[in-house]
Amino acid sequence: MLVQKLRLQRGWSQEQLAIVSGLSVRTIQRIERGQSASLETLATLASVFEIDVSQLTVEKETDMQSIAVNSREAEEAIAFERVRKIKKFYLHVAQYVLVIAMLVVINLVTSPHYFWAIWPALGWGVALAMNGMTTFDLVPFLNAGWERKKVEDYLGRKL
């Protein structure tokens, strides 16, 4: 689909396109699989890619070359969203520290002979670690670069 080509040309993941456009990731996935989209959705995507709506309905390789790439605002929106994700992660860490500290105090006061507070600390800690890995792009197969590389490998050419 043309939407996928435009997205990959900019090096965006489906999540990043969803952030910039205000559409859901699922809607983007459906459009990229070739399912029909409403005129409103197409108009939104056309404004994000700075093209005419009619270009989204007609798939021609020559149209791809004539599309001007001006993605400064989109890149800024992606950067702001990334900073928000990092801030949200740090707040999650602060909540973890406060709640686990409170549980340890309760544990030591109520039953000092059995340290049960370790179990919620471990469970929540694993979830927090996974959250941190995705927030800071430490999982190599969940980012836009990996997706772009796989598409290029599949096609046998650079995008």
C-alpha cells in the first residue's frame, strides 16, 4: 500500500504514524493491509504526508517520486511523544519505589519473620524492566529501524 511506502520512506513505525496522525495503530494496520478507509481517515493521512487525498487512492510509483518530503512537524510530534513516554516511565519508577518501600515497612511491622514483600517487588520489577526496555528502544525488534530493514531485505532493495 502507498501509506506503508510513505511511512517507511520517512523511517516511521506504525506507532509513530499513529501518534502524528491521531489515528489508532489498528487503523493504520488495516489500511496497510489494503482494507478500505473512510474519507476522513484518508484526509488525515494525506495531511500528515502533505499530499492530495486523491494520491492515496491511486497507487503509482511515479506518484511516490513526486511527493515532497517536509516532515519537520511530524518529527517534532514524534520527539514530544518519545519524551512523554520517558517521563511516564520515570513516574512509574517513582511509584514502584514508593509502593514497594511502603510494603516493606508494612511487612516488617506485621510479620518480620517472613519477607513476603519480595514477591510484589519481583513481579512489578519485571514489568517495570520490560517497560524500560521498550521505552528506551532496547528491544531491537520492536523499533522502526528493524521494520524498515526487514522490508528492504524482503524487497531486495533500499527504500
